[in-house]
Amino acid sequence: MTPAPDEQTTSKTGLPPVVDLATWQAARDELLVREKAHTREGDAIAAARRRLPMVEFDGTVEIVGPDGPVPFLDLFQGRDELVVYKHMWYDGAPHQGQCEGCTACAWHVKDAVYLNARGVSYAVLTTGAWDEVAAYVDFMGYTEPWYSVRGVAGPAGGDMGYLTAYLRDGDRTFLTYSTTGRGIEVVNGSFGLLDMTPYGRGETWEDQPEGRPEGRHACWYWRTDADGESTWGPTSRPVPQWTRPGATPVETLGRGGACH
């Protein structure tokens, strides 16, 4: 006799119960109410974000890019709005020793064409010395503009590891918004997809049903060895680096990365 849907078992422990489609749809519809509320609250927060005050700063302050020193104003590329990712940097570290969290964020924005179509420019800023940064950008194959803000304080520089938005009014430049902590996740579409899966991100902080695979410390899957095994060992690299020509197992990470 075939067991009733709620009595069916699977080969793995901790999996969701098996039910008929109507029961699944009812549970899905119940969750949808919460999802809709979450979406509306997100829209309300975005509306409040657009109403934040702003801070004017000197847009002529020089930063360094592939063509040498340029004024910060050049990052706007003639557009009125600008979003930057501020990439953390470890001086003197080999490529595989740079921040895996920042690598994940930068890797997810390979083309800003949709931002540009809306009148928004995009760039990556970092505090690394330009010769080191240039070699890293070349190795990674990044095509969006990178600049060094080494020694630059205030809104044009500041703390790394965040997304920041700016506005231009003629030759005047303004800081309008900056994320904190997990606010950078907005650029990482992989997180949104992982959050849809039964096992989630596989991190210890997640609220998991009993019996699901045990989570590990945050960001464990951002760094792997050549076989794709997640590890923080001496032969690991940030995941995207394994797609780059010439990436090989390594003996040392130099300045070891850590999740932020």
C-alpha cells in the first residue's frame, strides 16, 4: 500500500515533509503573505533612503586609476549618479590572499549597463597601491573601472567593505548613502538564490529545521581549493579565481582572508 503523502519518507534525514500539491500550495500561499509584506517594507525603506540628507565634499580630490591621478568627479562619467563598491585591500598579499567577501561582491557586478541606462555610473574603490591593484584587476579580468583611494579621507575614501552612493550637481559632489555590514548583499544575487533553497546558505547563524546539514562559519563557501572543496587552508583561493587563466594551487596566502 502506498503511504499517505505526509507519511512518505526520504533517503535523507531533515528534509521537508512530502505532501500533495494542494497542501504545498496552501503553505506556499501562507508564506507569500509574509513575502509581500517584506517587499512592501523594502519599498518603504527605499523611499526613506531617497529622502536622506546628503553631505557635500570636494569632488576635485584626486584618486588614482589606470590613467594616473584623476579627480573623483571623473567617476561619474558625465552622469548625475554614482554607486561604488569599496573593496578591502591587504597590502602585499598575493592575489589569493585578497578579501574573499569583497571578491564575491565585485565579481557579481561584471557589467553596469543597466545602471548606466538609468543614468548611474559604477566603480570599485580600494585603498591598495595602484600597481598592486592594477595587477589584481588584470588577473581577475574585471572590466568595470577600479581606482585607488589610498590616503584619501572623508566621503571619497573612508572605510572599505561597503556600497556607497553619490550625487553630482554640476561640479558639486555629494555623499547620499552608504551600507553597513550585510547591506552589501544587495549586489550578490547568489545569496538570494541560496535563500530560496532548502539548505539555504549553509551558515551557522541560519535558523534551520532540525536534521538539516550543519552550518559552518559565515562565508565558508567563498574560498575553495582546486577540487572545489570549501577550505581556509593554504591551498585555497576565493572561488572566482579558479576561473582565471593560470590560477594554480598555492603554497601560501600571504595575508590570510577573513569573512567580514
